[in-house]
Amino acid sequence: MYIPKHFAEHDQAEILRFIQAHAFGTLLTVEAGVPFASHIPFLLEQGDTLTLSGHLAKANPQWLHLAANPQVLAMFQGAHAYVSPTWYEGAGVPTWNYTAVHVYGKVRLIHDTAWLQAQVERLSNYYEGDTPNAWIPSYPAKMLEAIVGFEITIESLQAKYKLSQNRSATDQHNVMQALEASGGENERGVAALMAKHQE
């Protein structure tokens, strides 16, 4: 990912928090020179090594790509918003403020039924939480044969927080005000991130 130095985020704790907050990501592989993507929920595990786990439907050919080439890219995107040059004091061009994290690593495929059962339960617990009438996975092991699990050992993290850091303090203030006034959830989210990163 192209990351000019003023947009680079290096705080690993912040990057891991970002992944957990935006855990529905994109798994990217390349097969015979053609990119292939799946949009799936991930679970971040922070033990001795950092890992991402998930699963794919066995009908999804991407798991075969993973078997052939274990090097993968997982992408996560946060708040984003259009920025008009009319919000600047001086000259400028239209742009987009956004936050994104790329995770590079090696994947291990998992067919073990016990692991798949535990992974589905962890995923369900994470998203169902302690809500009333939370869904609890309960189905025959045969159904687990329809999915393939994976675990990505994270080798490197790249994070880009493009939040007008290359503009003057006045321009940044104007952008934040315009985004907050727009009323959109994404726009307000970007304004909040800009305020946080000015502290």
C-alpha cells in the first residue's frame, strides 16, 4: 500500500484495535495471475504470535488458492469521507480521507472438525455477545465439512490513516467542521478520528 510518511500509523496497539473494530475484511489471493477476493469476518488472536483466523465455504475456490500459495493479504477499512477543496483556505484538489490496514502473512488451512467447531463458536460469541436470546451454534459435525478453516500468521502490518495531516491546522479544522455538519455516519467518524489524531 502506498503510504506517504505523514499518513502512516505505526502504533501497533492502535492498529490491532482497528482490526478488531473493523473485523469484516477482504481476503486477497492471486491465482494464475488473477486477483481473487472474499469478504469475510476475521478473528484476531493476540498470543505469542499475532494471527487472524476465519473460514471459507468449501465451495469457494479461494481455499485451493491458499493451498497452492500460502502468502496472503487481508485488508480492513474504517471510516472514510470525501473532502472538498472548497473547505480549504487556499488552493487544493478533491480528495478522500480514510483509514485502512493491510495484513500480510502466511496461511495454514485447517480441516480439523474440533478446530472448526471452536472457531465458529468463537466467531458467534464475538458477534452475538451477551444479547438476549443470543444464537448458540448447534449443528451436526457433518455441516462443518462444508467449510475450510484457516489461520494467518501475521508477518507485517501496514496502516494508513489519511486524515488531512498534510494540510494546515486551519484547513484541518475546516474539514472537521464540514464533515461534522454533513450528518453522515462515515463523515462524523472521520471528523472524530481527525480530532483524536490532533491531540
